[in-house]
Amino acid sequence: MRKYLISSVFLLAITSIIYSCQSQEKMDLQNYIASGRDIYIAKCQNCHGEKGEGLGELAPPLTDSLFIKANKSRLACFVKNGVNEPLVVHGKEYKEKMPAFPELTNIEVAQVLVFITNSFGNKEGFYSYDQVSADLIDCRK
């Protein structure tokens, strides 16, 4: 019994050390993804699909890592201000207007973008609140 207790305490200590060694950015990434998933389901999934597959001719898929990477600095503007210009995704042109979500705070925009840019085959890493704020200022210019 004593040997089992010592082994359990040792295992708990090792697990705690490993967990505490995660970088703050990795923990933020996980938290943003979890919160962003909820925002995506509420605001985006209806048009862009459960798996980011898009909606026929109306809404582009979010599975195109090349488009996401090439437009990363514009994504916050797309979410907050909507899109009223044709977009080419996977070689296909989408002309439908995307609605704006001005009610989303900058942190919520960052969270949903971290979810999108790290789901559906995308692996873009962390997109900080500060970056979203800077990108939103730039899109007003």
C-alpha cells in the first residue's frame, strides 16, 4: 500500500511538472481555440459549415491554408467588417457578401480566428489580441 501511495505521488508530481512547463502561448492557444469554437458555431458555422467546407456558391470553404496564410492580416477585417468583394478560394470565385460582426470584441475576433486558422487542416498558430487590434486599425486606412 505504501509503495502504491509513493508511486502515485511521484506520478502526480511528474504530471504537474509537465503541465506547468507548457508555454503561456500554448495555453493561450488552447484557450482561444476552445472559446473560438463556440463563437464559430454561433456566428460562422451556418455559412462556412461544421467542417469549414463552405456553402456551395455562397460561402467559401475555410480549408484553404494558402488563402488563409496569404490573407492573415485581413482576416480580422473580414470578421469584424464583413466582405463586399469577390474572393478566390481554391481557384473558385465567391461573390456573395459576407455579413459583418461588429458586436464581436477584439478578443472574440482573435479567438474565432485562432480556431479557424488552426482547424480544417490549417495550422497557423497563435493570433494575438494585439495583432487583431493592429490589423483592425490597418483595415480602416
